Amino acid sequence: MGSGKFYLTRIISIKEEKIISTGFRKILFIQIAILILVFTTSCDQSKTGNAIYTAYSTTPNKENITPASNVEKLLRVDEERINDTIAKLCTENRSVGSDGERKAADFIKSQLDKYGYETEMETFPYSNQKNVLSRETFWDVFPSEDKVLGYSRNLIAYSRQNKIEETNIIVISAHYDCAKSSPGANDNAAGVAALLEVARRFKSVSKDFQVEFIFFGGEEMSLSGSRNYICRLNKSEKKSIIANINIDTIANKDDDYPIFFTVNGKENLATKILTSYKGNKKIQLEMACGISDHFTFEQAGIPSLTIGQKPIHQKIHSPKDSIDTIDMEKVKFTILALTQALKQNFSDIILLNTKEPGTMVQ
Ligand SMILES: [Zn+2]
């Protein structure tokens, strides 16, 4: 265990240097590009600058503003599709093991199929475990037959044609189940819609890295989806995951813009990937244990964070978590925070459908 941990730490620091140095090269390039764009588009900026800025940060700073004409294009995401996804997921309750949860997974898979992903559906049994967050029982994920309450599924989409072993994987995740008696709009249909939109925009990344998009089932049942996912990996598969970025409760209109939460409130490789994009630098970092699937990755020694809102408002896990409480600007904020940071860190990310309105500019 000890030597394994040392090896993983070393691997991560090597990856970190590579990611950050690639980031610096990109920043230099982007800064030069921005200077040229500022010069050529300065007449248009006054019209849209303020509105655009609020989507990036809650603490305005002139230095963070990207030229308006460019950002305007970035913000033209397809709201209708995002809204449809949230509405579709909220038509039926998606509590663990329910018909609604099964239908939600099938719907997400159909979208990923459309975007050309190879997917894998993992079925797992769940039980009602007590004190799951304690170290002693955290990895007891396979209940005895008499304790099984039902089955749920994780859906995994690979960013490349074939799953390649021993590569540097960044797992981006969101749970699609919800609490009983709740439509689960903010927790976490909005997060699923954001993740699907990020997935739609990416086709592939550089040879050195791989992005996996995972839609976890059973999060509301003691993080059972992510715990099962990690437990099924062998040692080398676990080592190949260098970071987890999770999305959970991002879009309630009465709450602030999303911030990053890590288990100990400190920076790690996952936060560095996101904050190396200049527009994300002002996003606040706070501590949160056990509130979402990022906790499972941290327990497995994988740097992680969850993008979410604070305070954890009263509407989640209740009938009040309905679609009319969703703030589309916050969903778009999350999509941009992720896609821009990933694009900056992984130089040859290819974006899909770049000519279609509402997609990212290259
Ligand atoms: Zn949640």
C-alpha cells in the first residue's frame, strides 16, 4: 500500500508538470491571440462585456475578460437541448433501482450513441448500508444476497474509439439518480445535462490523455455507483486515473454560481486543471466531504473535486427541486468552465460540430 501510494504520487507530479507546462504554452499563445482580437474587435466589446463576464466569475476583474466577440460565440450553447434534457430526466422520479432511473440511463446512453461514443453499462447491486463513510466499511460494496435491495447502473463513455490501458485518464462525472419524492432537477438533472453537453463537444484528446465521462447511478444510496466503479478496477486501472472532476447541484437560481469543493478544501491536480484556465481562476475553493461521488475517488487516492453550489440549499431531496428553479446561465457557466479548461490543458482536443451554431469556437 505504502509503495503503491508513493508511485501514484510520483506519477501525478509528472502528469501535473506536463499538464501545467502545456497550460503555460497555451496561455502564452492565447494571450497573444487575445491581444490581436482586442485590437481588432474593441468596438464591439462595450455592448456585451458585462453580461459575459458574470458567466465567468462572481468577483469581476478586468484582466479576466476575454474579448467579447469571441466569448459571445462561446456562450451560444444550445439552451433548448439542455432544457429538453433536464425536462426529460425530470418526467419521472429517478431514485435508485426505480423504473425512472433505468429510463434515465437509457436516455443518456441514446444521447451518447448519437454523439458517437463507445459506452459501457455496469450493473451493480445495492443495499442500505449504514455509516458508509467510515474507513472500515467504505469499500464493502458487494452486499450478501439477503441484503440486496435492487440494482442500479453506471454508464461510462470513452473519449476514444477503444479503451486504452495504462493511459492518463481524467474522469468527469455526474450522478443521474435522485432522491425519492423529488424531481431532482438541480440534484442532478442539470449536472447530467451539463456533462452531456461537454461530451457532445469533445471527440478526442491527445495521445497521452483520455477523458472518460461517467454517469453514476445510486449516488443518493451511499455513493454506491462510484464505490462500485472504483472497486471493479484493478490496481493498474486505478493508477491510470489521474483526476476526477464531478458535477453535482450546479444550477439553482436562488444560490450562488458554482464553486469547486475538494474533500480537504485544498488544491490538487483536479483543481489545477480547472484553474489553469484564466477565466476560472476566481472560482472559490471549499471543503466538502462525502456529499458526492468525488469523495470516492479521493478515498482511492485519486485527486478530485466536485463543482457545486453553496449553501447546500433546502430544495434538494424534496418536491421543490423542480425544473422551474433551474438557472440556465449556471449550467452554461459549468459547461464553459470545463470545456475551456480541458481544451487549454490538452492541446489537440477536437471539438465536434464546430460550424453548428451554439458550439465552441476553435
Ligand atoms: Zn447530488
